[in-house]
Amino acid sequence: DSQPTFTFTGAGAGESYECRLDAGAWAACPSTYTPLALADGPHELRVRLVDAAGNVGEASSLEFTLDTVAPTLQIRSDRNALKAGEEATITFKFSEDPGTGFEWDGTAGDLTVTGGTLSAISGTGTVRTATFRPTEDSTAGASIALKTTLAGGNGFTDAAGNPNAAVSALNLGIDTLRPTVAITSDAVGGKLKALEKATITFTFSEAPGASFTRGDINVSGGTLS
């Protein structure tokens, strides 16, 4: 709140308050005082009593720091896409240390994880890390997102109590579905007689490109063109 409210007590009959905010001038103020909008940063408020004759009492002061900036979080990965057998290091970078207000134990906490599993978060301060492993035999994408209050999470706050700003989810491409190949023959009954030949067909679940060559085939009992 850029306009905090201060309440003063102690004035007797015929006495009033004067306030001075930062380097401003002394001015009359009510017992419940709300200044104009303040900038973030350190401030000092002084208050004193003035009696009916104009005598000024000793001033009391309050130093405080105003912080109205919502803390932020960036979720990053060292890989944009994962295939079978791979994993990614996920980094959570905060603008301010969330303390214990941000939690993930590997199964529950302030995150929503799809398309795989995320280990418990390690580290302290403004940088935390975890390891993501994608679901096997899947081509569905993965995501890691901060839960909102509506989604059953509390988000996190900074030391001043400001709730977090909106956090963009991390999305990863996933393809852990291992390719397959079926080898078939047009030979009747799967057998060949003298001088006969057969057409052998290799049917792939995904195009292998140049990764599949004649050298990948073992042949026995005959020759393969």
C-alpha cells in the first residue's frame, strides 16, 4: 500500500498533533494520519504534540521501508525438449527470497507438474533447482507451473507480504516414444523354394531418415539386396 495509515495516541485536552514526513515541513495532522502516495524505499515519520498555547513537545519518530513491488519468479530449463532417457535441470529464479513460502517435495506443494515427474526442490535464497524426468513412451508435452490460489496453491510472498506477480508456466517438448519397425515378407507361407525370391518390407512407426542403412540388418540363410 503506497498510502499507509498511522494512528497516534496521547493528546490531552487542547492538544493537537504535528507531523513531518521525511524532509518535509512540520504541519498539523489528525490522530489518524494517511499521507499522500509514497514512493517505495526508506521513510521517516516524525510526530509531536502542540498545546493550546503553541508549546511544542519532543518529537517521536518512526523509520519504515515501503515495498509495494510484487515478487517475481522465472521457471527455466536447460533443455527445451526431451527424448527417451533424458532429463532436465529446472531452475526457479526469484526476484526476492521466498523463504519457506515456496515448497515442492517431489509430489506436492506450490507447483503443478504434467508430462513427467519433478524431484524435490533444493537450494535456498533466490535460486532453487530440481530435476525433471519425462513420462516414458509419450509424445505429450510437459509443463511446470506455479499454482494459484484458485488452483489450490498459495503462491508466495516477499518479506513485506506482497503476493507474487503472475508467473509464466514452463512448457517442454516431449518425445520418449521409441520408434518400432516391422519386417514382413510376401513369401507364401513364409517359405521359399529353389530359385524363388521374396520382397522384404520394413515398416517403421516413424521415418528413420538416413539413420537406417543396410548395415543395420543381419541376414542369414540367403542374401538381401
